[in-house]
Amino acid sequence: MGVHVLEVLVSDEELRALEARARAAGLPNPIAYLKDFVRRDPAESPNGNPAPVSADMTFAEILAPLHAEVAASGITDEELDTLFDQALKEVRAERREREREDEKKDAESGGRA
């Protein structure tokens, strides 16, 4: 069995998402998360090939893969809340920054798009 090195370019946002997923899965870093992801059977992973969502599904059915992954990770409800709060703050800060940049560009261009 050979060993190979893969180089993958990811954005800051993608790296933060990988770090969050690694923490949620109880893994030390994004590399460990990606190795675990590759080893898993896609049917076991909500990120692999999940069943399509249909209008007749309950929220419990839609969220079952997420619930299973959270339960398997051993993360506490408090840790999960903190993780979601951090992610929400980051997303909101990024959105505000983009809006400020767009406003600045509009002002510099005299409002012409």
C-alpha cells in the first residue's frame, strides 16, 4: 500500500468549516477529519450521499443524520451550542464586512454598478 500526499487549496471560510467539523467529530484537526471522512462508508455519513429530502419528511427524519453524527462525536449540548454560536458570529461578521466593502465600492464609483 502506497502513501500519497494531496495538496488541496481551501478558502479561509472552508478551513474554518473543516476545523469546526473536526472539533464536532472530536478529531484533533481538519486533516484527521478528512481522513476519517474518506474512510467512512458514504451511507453512514450525512456528508456522503444523504437521502434526498422530500416534502413529506419530518424535521426529525431530515435531521437524523446530523443527530447521529453529533451523538457519535460525544460533544455536549453546551459545546454544540458554543460551536453554532461561534459559526453564526463568524458568518454575520463576514456578511457585515462584505456589505461594508460593497458600500465602499458603490461610494467610490459614484453609485454606478
